[in-house]
Amino acid sequence: MQTQLRIVCGIGLLFNSSLASFGQVFKPNPVEKLKWPEKVEDIQYFCFADQSRQPAMFFAPKTDTLVPLLVGLHSWSADYRQRDPGAYYARWCIEKNWVFIHPNFRGPNQTSQATGSDLAVQDVLDAVEYAKKKARVNDAQIYLVGGSGGGYMALLMAGRTPAVWAGVSAWVPIVDLLAWHQESTERRNRYADMIEASVGGAPRLGTLAYAECIKRSPLTYLKNARGVPLDINAGINDGHQGSVPIGHSFRAFNRIAKPKDKISEAEIQFFVQQAAVPDSLKYPVLDSTYGKKKPLFRRTSHKTRITIFDGGHEILPQAALSWLAKQRKIKEAVNHK
């Protein structure tokens, strides 16, 4: 089972402004079949929460200088071996001399140990600690990136552990498990069943499953991320040609934004239902890192930016990594706990 997250990436040795699609998660184009670079190792690291050893893909450059660390997160139904977009992240890090780790955080989101559990959160933190022990990581440049279920986990980490991150880039994320359970039930897809398997049943009001959904939802914690450079992205057609309605991204932004910057509920509903930008919010957004998937709407509040682009349920690694490379940890992020 895997979330249908499209990965769009640049052509060439690394990413450039010309973009091309390489298929669905775990279904790469046969002509451009992705492989983990040879320099990336399949390792295990110690998790303090349950004294277990957890797997990850890992790369550390040979250097005596402090370098950035990129933590890449797999999508909803995948695990740490997910090559698309994991292999793209790895290529960027090899080219740029960054440290890279791609943890499992308990695998596909269909068990109680996965799906934003305390164990999964600790796994990501322990992955960071492993990387810091194995390489000379610059604490001011620890970055987090993920799409779909990885975007969900990225926002959860931003809210629960804001002091760690110099920048977080989340694409087509789920932010409210209760809402996504209802949406998935109405669409009769597998994600509602996966949520129920994770939280112990149907999340009806007053049940433990309901409480677990709230506990595991990024929306519960995002107010803590106001000092973290945060990049939220959604394709305008997601929810129509994809599994996560873009209302999730707007509500994540609104939880952090200043009152004057919030997107109204009427505007959100227009975006979601019409897969279009309301006339009152139309204005040019120029950003060449998105290539052919041009930004249609963008707004910034505090340190958080939301971008709605001309696409679906997908991540644009060039745009994500180019933005992250410009971020540095700031004191304000440490003070919002």
C-alpha cells in the first residue's frame, strides 16, 4: 500500500529549472529507474525510547568542516528504503557535501508504533543524534523535508520539537487525522482503515481512538512552530487528483499565521472545491525553482510560507531543497516551546 505521491525533479547531474516527472512512489519510470547512490549506506541506529535499533539510509561526506544535515522522511505507506524521492535527496547531499539521513520512524502508517507516535517522533530525533555523532553537523543547518505522509511527519516534528530545525519543508501534508479519516471514509479509500489500525479503532467522539488522532495530528502542536522557518506546499489539484485535500495545508498555515494573514474559511473552500485561486487572491508569484509547476498563490506570516502550485499530490525536490539551503536556525525558534 502506498500513497500516490508524485515526485517531480530536475534533469541533469543535479536539479535545474527544467522539471520532469518520474512516476509514482515505488513505481519509478522504467527508463529512469531510481537507485540509491553507492555512497549511501543502509545503517541501524539506537533508539532510546524502547532500546531498539532502527534502520535508515545514511551518507556523511568526508570533511573537517561543519556541514548541513538533511533529514528526509518517507511517505505515508512507505518505509526508509523509499527511493523516490529519497534518492534525489541523497544526490543533492552528495553534490552539496551535506550529511543525509532517511529514517524509518516505524515504517508505513498502519500500526500503533507508526503514524506520529511518541516512538516515531523519538526515532527522528535519534536519527539526528546519530548523524551528529558520525559527522560534523552544523547545528544551525539541520533541515527536515517530506511529502504526503512525510509532510505530515515534518509538520508534527516542527510543532513538537521546534528547537531542532533550521528549516522544515512539508509538501501536500496531512495535518488533521480526524478530518483525513472522515475524508478518506467518504472516498472509500484505504487510508481510513490505516488510521484506525494506528489509533485502535474508528475515532468517534469520546473514544481513545479520537484522543489518539488529536495527539498524533500536527494541528495540535503547530502553534509552537512560529519561530521555525516553515515551508508548506500543496498542488492545486490535490484532493481532486490526489489523496489529501489542500485544506490541510491552509489550516496548517492558519494555525501559525498572524490574524491579518489568515486565509478565510470561504477562501479555503473555494480553493478546495474549485481547484482554483479566488479572484481576490490572484497575483503573480515568481519562483523559478518550481519549474513548470508554477506557484499560483503564496503568503508568508511569521516564519511560515504557504505555496499553492500548479500540480497535484506531489513534491518538487528542487524547490524544497533550494529553499531549505537558504535557512539558518534562529534564536526565536528555540523560544517557542
